[in-house]
Amino acid sequence: MLFRRRTTPPPTPTASDEPALPGRLSPRSPSEAIKPTAAPPPPEKPERSRGGLLARLSGFFTLFVVAAIGAMIALTLFNRQTHEPGPLANDKVVVIPNRSGTSEIAEILQREGVIDHVALFEFAARFGGKGPLKHGEYNFKAHASITDAIDTLVNGRQVQHSITFPEGLTSEQIVVRLNDNDVLSGEIAEIPPEGSLLPDTYKFERGATRQQILNLMRTKQREVLNQIWMRRNNEIPIRTPAEMVTLASIVEKETGRADERPRVAGVFINRLNKRMRLQSDPTIVYGLVGGRGTLGRGIQRSEIERATPYNTYVIEGLPPGPIANPGRAALEAVANPSRTKDLYFVADGTGGHAFADTLESHQRNVTRWRQVEKARQQAQQPDANPVDKVDPNTADPTAAQPGTPGRAPAYAPGGNSAMAYDGAPTDPNAPRPKAFDASEGTKLDPLRNKTYDLGSPKTVPVLKNP
């Protein structure tokens, strides 16, 4: 058997073996021709940068929203706490000293029981935008919140005090009343001239000085005096505003009834026109004691006849100056007095006066007044035997006697001894008759050196006979 020699076929040239010709594709093997060629992977996308403006804005906005929500929550809690009722059980007056800072004020309010949280009050006061806190004296309402307390201190609604000066006080008595007021401060340089102050009720805040009140009283007096002087009756025998004040001070001391002032002023105007002496008791007292304003007892006969510059039983016309500080009503009464022919007046037993234009009518009024007075004395002391009064029918009409202006009210009804100006002997150990202003300005005066709102019956003390 013949064997053929197996020969290896020559290798098929490959693309790598043949040089590539331009424009000619390389031949591929059958296996390569049927194998799918894998597609190349897509190019990788470059990563986007996160440091751009948009990213920053987004972050800021997110942070702002979170902060706003937190601020709203904090503000809500803050408002709730500052508006919560405070611990103060009842209204309380607290004094904030001058030059106190916010921290000091907060500590004072906490000590006084107005607030609980010092830090919360300080924060609200500093950043609340309501304004600076003011010192002074403030009334904090019960259960006042921190906001209420701040509003009170910012708006400066301080406690209002008042001091009342009744009409007819002398300048010295007014100064005494001012000095005894413990809310006012400072010293008074000098006693103002008599008649230069306007009696009234004056309101002030803690820290006001006594001199400020006096200055205000003088300013008000000038304003009122100028107004009244401009609308006066030109027929009255009063030449200057100073003379009007002088006569008004006498009218003020003669009667306390508003409805009688014009008629009492008319009596004195008529007497001036007739060149008659005024014969007013208060002028005797002022001539004896000056600005003290009171004797504390009845007027004696010797004192009626004692010559002083103010004693209108001795001098002609008006005294050299006022004997007290008259009020607005008394000034009005002198500027426009009642047009009557009255020359006399005497107490009538009812708190007023009986007026007369002749001496005969006046003496009858005096007799009636003495009967009323005697009945009162006997009612108070039925066993007493008071000295009879001077008989007006036999008395010398030219002598100073009860019934001329100011004589009858020389002492309060109800005394139990002879009238000192009758000239009758009196027992020095016996109770003294009360002068018309016996208690005014003395330790017996219930109104002395005290402040009352005389327009309110609830605060006016009941006057009792000492």
C-alpha cells in the first residue's frame, strides 16, 4: 500500500504578513469574518462641577428658610413670655431712681415683685424698639406683663401727686405747708410777698421742688389777676391791680361762702366811696401777727384800738398790702361787686351774714345774732351765766362794736365766755372764745400741712371743735 506523504500546506498569508496597500482592505480569516465585532463603549460624560452660583444660592435659600422658621418660633415664644401676666398681686408704686440703667431697673422691678425674669426684661427693653426707659415714680398694675412694665416706663406715666392751698392762707402758711410735704424736694429761698400766690390744687410728680410750686403759683396769680383786671368794673374806687388784691384778701378772710363774696365786696366798696373805715377784723389780726395769720384766740378790745399799719379800725382806706392770698372768686368779687347800698353785715346764725344799709337795720340784725349766740351758749352750758353783751340800742355807734364789717365773725359761735372785744372782764382761766380763724395754721387746724382734694367730699376731713 502506497502511502502518500502528507505535506503541510503553506500558511495562508495574513494581513499582518502582507503589506497593506493603499485603498485595499486587509483580507480577514473566515473565523474573523463571522465573529461580530464588539461596539466601542460610549465616551464617559464629564462630572458636573458642584461649586457653581446656582448651588450656592440654593444652599443660602435653604439656610434662610431654616433660620426664618427658627426665628418665628423664637419670636412666638418671646412674645408669649413677655405678654404673660406678671407676679404682682396688687397695684404697686415703684420709684426708679435717677440715672438708673436698664440692668438696675430690671433688678429693682424684680425686687419689688413686678417681674420674674431679669434677662428677659433687659432683652425686651433693649431690643424692643420702644424707646429709652425713664426714671420716676410709677404705678404698676396688678399682674402687669413685661410689655406693660416697659410701656409704663417708656411713656413716662408717672404718679401724680397734689397739694392744696385753701384760699386765704398767708404766704408764710403756704411755705410751711410746702416744707411739710415729703414728696417735694429742695429748699425755698425766701417767703414770697403776701398776695402774690394763687391758692389752688397743684399737681406734680415726684422730684418736683418746692420752689417750682411757688413759682407756678406766682405765675398763675399774675395770669388770673391780669385777666380779671381787664374785665373789672371801671366805677370801683380801685386804682391798681395791687389794690384789688389787697381788698380781695380782706373779702376772702371775711366770708367763705361763694355766693356772699360779691355782696361783701360791695359793702367795702360802698364804704370806700363814702370814705368810711373798713373796720375788718382780719386786718387787726394781720397787724398783730403778720404772716402767721392767726391769734389762736379772740380779739381783745385793746387790740381793736391798737394802731398798726393794717388795722382798718384805725387807718383810713385800704391797708398797705394784702393780708392773705385771695382766690380767683374773691378777686372776681372785688372786680365786679354787687351793686347795693349795704354798709354793714353781721353773722345770721346759719353760716352766712345779714346785710343792712342803715345803722338801725344793722343793729336789729346784731340783736338777732346775739340772741342766736346766747341760745347756743346756754344750750351748751345750761348752768353757765355768761356776761351780757353790749346793748346795741345804747352803745356808741362810733365805737368798734359787733356789727360793723368783720366784727360779728370775730369768733366762732358757741363760745362760753364773753366776747373779748366787749371790754368786759374775762377770766384768764376760762376757755377762750374762738377767733374767726382760731385754728387756721395752728396745731388745731385739721388741714394744716396736709394735702386734701377739697373738691372731693371723701377726702375732706370732718372739722371738729377742739
